Amino acid sequence: MTLTTDKAALDQWYVIGALQDFGPGATHRRLLGGDLTVTRDGDAVTVLGGGETLAARTDYGHVWTTYGTPERDIFALPEWDEADRRAVYCGAVRVRASGLRLIENFLDLAHFPYVHTDILGTESHPEVAKYEVEQRRDVDELWATKCEFFQPKAAASSADGQISNYMYRVVSPFNVMLYKTPPTAPNRWDVIVLFVQPVEPGVSIAHPFMLLIDDTSSEAE
């Protein structure tokens, strides 16, 4: 039994964890108020929910499932296939907030100086410059482009503060990402992804990971 009968919600692909977090035995997860059982055999997974076998995939190093029949395939992420990028998994973070609230926070440039003080922002430079928003109808995605923000330490490899350029990409209600200029490759983009697993009305699990141009920093950095 799920929290909703809304077909628009049920017909979405949801991440329920990184593939590396699932072993050969049964692993239990919750999604939209329903209980799931996941078993893994190599890169193949089986997801059971509500007495049925649900559709499941393992794209971009994560396990995806759905209660319904998504109209679209999982979005394209070509940076995943670039050999010089590092995929950095940040773990699963349980948050006492609705899934859509997490997405709202991720998209809010204005929080940088106050939540990530002296790293992604500083209180002496709180301005959010004008940016552009567009709906890309060919892929049914929302993009915010020409975003700029001063950041004292934009990345682990940063030596000085910089004006970082951003793009935000909303591919579905619970899956978003941002692109930002890496200090060591100004003509390319780092990709920071947030997959949100809505568990209960006021509880979610955030699954952040990054595809970075960075050959110097350790995993911890």
C-alpha cells in the first residue's frame, strides 16, 4: 500500500539506493509509504513491493524502481560515461522533510552564504544575480541557466575564491542536478546530482553523488 493513488506520482522512476549498498541477500527499503524487498545478483536487481515484482533498473550506479508505468525512460546523463570523471558517492541521508522540500532547497541559490558559510558562499556577498529559466520541451525538463555566485571555496581543489557559473536541471519532481564550473577545467562542468527517495509525507532519503573533474583530491576531501 502506497501513500498515494496519483498516477503521476506512481509513474515515476525513484532511486532507492546506490547499487554498491545492496548485497546478495534481501535488503528492505521504503518508498511512498510502501515496503520494498530488494535482491541483487551482480548488476541485476529484483524489487518486490505490495506482493508484486516492480520494474527495476541500475542506471548511473543506483537502483531505480517504480510502482507504475513511466511514460519516459530514465534521463540521459552523458557525463557518467566520461572516463576522466570521478563518481563520488556521498551516502544516503535521512531527512525529516518532504521530498519536494529537499528539491526546493537544492534549487535555492540564496541559501549558500548562510548554510555553506565561507565555502559555497559568504554573508558579505549574499546577492543572487538574475538568471534564466526555460522548459526544454524536447526532453520535458526545466533548466535554470546563467546562474552566478561568488564562492570562497567552490570545490575541494580550489585555491582561491571564484565566481562560479551554475546550471540547474530538473528532470523529474524528485531528481535534480546542478552543473558548475570546476576550478581546474573552466571549459567543462562538474555535475552534482540529488536523487530523493520519498519515504513518508515528512521523511525522505537524499542520495547525493557527484561526477567531478578532479584528479588531485582524496575521496574524503
